[in-house]
Amino acid sequence: MSIIREDRVEATICETRLKDILREKGPQTLDALCAMPDFGWAQALLAVDHLSRSHEIVLKLIAPREYQVSLAGEAL
């Protein structure tokens, strides 16, 4: 398997896990997602970036330098 394909598979796994966390626990801060032991902060940020661009999740500024991440259907 190529490196690019392996990276994409890993990213998809991370995105799926991130969506599962949001379904199970509800909205989370970006900092909380980056601190999860399931993946590193870089993987979490990449997954959040991709999922927000595909409109699957929503980012909301809740305080200076603090964002809340939620599934698109749950955003208020």
C-alpha cells in the first residue's frame, strides 16, 4: 500500500473515531479532542479540518481561543 493511501486510511479511522466520540459524549472543546488518547493532536486537528470542510461537524467559538466541536445536526 502506498504512503498516501495509508495516511488516508489512518485519517478516515481518526475521523470516524472523532464522530463516534461526539455522538457518545456530545459537543467537546477542540482542546479536549486534541488531548484524547485515541490519537495525537495533529491527527485530531486534521480530522476536525476535513470534517468541518465537508460540513459533518461544526466549530463554534465559545470563548477567546476556545472552540466547541459538535456534529452538524446537533449544532445550536
